[in-house]
Amino acid sequence: ESVVNRIKGGETVALISDAGTPGISDPGFLVVRECVRNGIEVQCLPGATAFVPALVASGLPNEKFCFEGFLPQKKGRMTRLKALAEECRTMVFYESPHRLVKALTQFAEHFGAERQASVSREISKMHEETVRGTLTELIEHFTANEPRGEIVIVVTGIDD
């Protein structure tokens, strides 16, 4: 509300982020939503977001995909995973490095251990890496190699 009031008061405001695109799996969307509700024009400039290069680098089908962002940590997580088990489109998730192996294990349980996937980390940075394989192979890799940095997981849909 304070940002909206400042804009209504004549100030020009820029919404920026130090980690990706504001509003994409980010609380910045709350500011945009309030601006729209108050009839304030929002101009969005193209910028960095990790999921697009991760999706392209995955080598997995990308003509249709769904962006899930960060899944709920507790309440609703298993319900969401059960629903996604029938998803036909390629799925894109954000995850923290310390929860990556757990997330991949849950994906294997709900989607099938042989489902093709990729994990990209540190997109556009010096240590950028994309690892591809089945969910089982990715679990093995990241159990042996501790993941670091910002993580994007891409998983094929049920029909791919």
C-alpha cells in the first residue's frame, strides 16, 4: 500500500530484484497486483529469469510447459505433487540447494524414477551447470556432489 500511495502521490517507482525477475516466484507480484487494482500502469522490461535458459538447456520438450516455482514446503506439497503426476507438459520448479535431493526423491516417488529431468544451477554465472538424466540418476549425482547456488529443476510431463 505504501508503494501505491507514493505512486499516487506523483513519485516514479522502479521494482528491481537482486535474484531474477521481480514477480516471478517472488513477492514482487504483490506490488504489481496492487498497482493494477489501483489503476496504475505497470511497465515491465525484459530481464533475467533463470527458468527460461534452464528450460532451453534441459533439452526436454519445451513447446508447452508449466512453471511451478517453489512448491509449498509443508501444507499442500504432497497434494500438489499428486496432481502434477498426471501433468502432460514439461514442469519447471525452483528449489534451494539444501532441499534438492529431497525434492528429486519426492519427484521420483510421484512421477516415476525413470522420468527424464535436468537440474540447472547458477544460470549465467561462472559456475553454471546443467545435469541431465533420469530422476534416479540426478538423485545419485547430487547425493555424491553437494549442490550449490540457485537451482532450477525441469521434469518431463507424463507423455514425453
